[in-house]
Amino acid sequence: MKERLSFVFVEKGRVDVLDGAFVVVDEVHGVQTHVPVGTVATIMLEPGSRISHAAAALAARVGCLLLWVGEGGVRLYAAGQPGGARSDKLLYQARLALDDTLRLRVVRRMYEVRFGGPAPARRSIEQLRGIEGARVRKMYHHLAQRHGLKWNARRYDTEEWSSADLLNRCLSVATACLYGVTEAAVLAAGYAPAIGFIHWGKPLSFVYDIADLFKFETVVPEAFAAAKTGSDEPEREVRYRCRDTFREVNLLGRIIPAIEEVLAAGEIEPPQRPADTLAPAIVGGKGLGDAGHRG
């Protein structure tokens, strides 16, 4: 995956196969843009894009993951074949999660990455989860003080959205944005969203684990800042802020290396790069766009 790390966003246009080539068609201006689908890991189809049956079939044949996402990846609605339909990453992840010793090593590394210091020694996963929860509550409290906002606790009801206060609604929107882009990265890397290490038994357990590594660096400060603005559309304000932050900090480009780093703490041999791996189609570099725009 590292050697094939390319995310291509299609914002507006029709994705199709024309004369044997995988292209994005701008039907307004009559422009066709060729996409080397065989060497692209993931195509993110944003609102305003359409894809033909032939294009979806070709992407599946060459192992290119198709994701139907919100703008900037702030939502993930559907996915094609994760990880090029390979199983080695899934088996590696499952082996780490099912062995108590290996799982604890991964959890401790997640703790270290999140809080920037070693995890307390001789603690179980449940004990580390409790310590983590206490530290997170303090972080929320400090952020509220910094922004001059009243903070009671993290309370929300998914069945009754309006029952939560403004700050909690902003936080819920922000974390949903983060989960969208994190799930996209997890699927693109070939891992299973449901096989978690700290979180367990939920469809997105691993997504929650990985998103937590970035939550207080990215979306939580934006939620507090949006709540302070007094916007008439605070949820929309949060989504735009998160979208721009994801691009500014190159979040998609950082999540997969972070996944590999925390899983490496299990100290077992990770899957080797397949012999037929292709070089990156689009070499990373500094984009030309400002925050909120394409590079």
C-alpha cells in the first residue's frame, strides 16, 4: 500500500471507460481526463460525480478501491473492494487483535501516539481505557476554558439530535467527519473497520481507534471554534472547517502510516509487498491550492 499510495478525488464529472481508457468526462466543457486506474489505490467519488458500470468493473479488476464520499471525505457512504481485494492485511490485523499480548502492545502504542508519552506500566486494556477517558475529559474541559465556553460533559442522543447542546452537536458533527475520512483510509489500506483494539464489537471499532489518534489535533479544536462563532448553521460551519483542516494537515496521507506504526508495535512480521506491486501513479508533492481547494 505504501508503494501505491494515491488518492484521486473526483468532484464533478462522469467516470467512464472510453476507447479502453479510464477517464473522467467533463460534459460541460467536453474535457476528458485520463486516470491511470491500474496504479491508483483509491478513487474518492464526491457529490456531483457519476460512474458507469464499465468503469466500476474495470476499477475492481485492477484492484482500485472506489469510495463514494462527502466533500473532502467528510462522509463515507459506500465502498468497493477494499485493499485491492487482498486478504493479507486482514489476516495480519486479525492475528494482532485476537492475541491478548499482541493486542495490548498495539493498544499501548496507540496510547503513546495519542498522548505523546509512554503508557502506564502493568495496566490492562480496560485500565488504559479508563485512564484515557479521564485524560480526554480534562482535555475537553481545558478547551472549553480556552474558548470561553460552558462545558458540562460529552452528552448526545443519536435518536434525538436537538436534545444536545450546541457544543456537543458541533463535536458530534466533527467526529463524524473524522470517522468518514478515517474509514476511507482504513479501507484503502486493506484493513477491516470492525476489527478494533481499544474499541471492540462495533462495525467501526478500528476506525474509532485510529480516528482517536488525530481527534484532538484536528476536529475537536474546530468544533470548539465553530461553536464560539455563533453561526446560524453551526453544523455546516463545522463540516467546512473539518474539510479544510483535513487538506491543510494532509490527513489522508498521514493516517495509513499511522496505522502501520501502531500495528507494528505487535512485533510480528507484517505482510510483504506483493511482487506485482506497481509504482505510484501520482508522486506526492506540494499542491498549488490553498486550504479548502484542490492542490
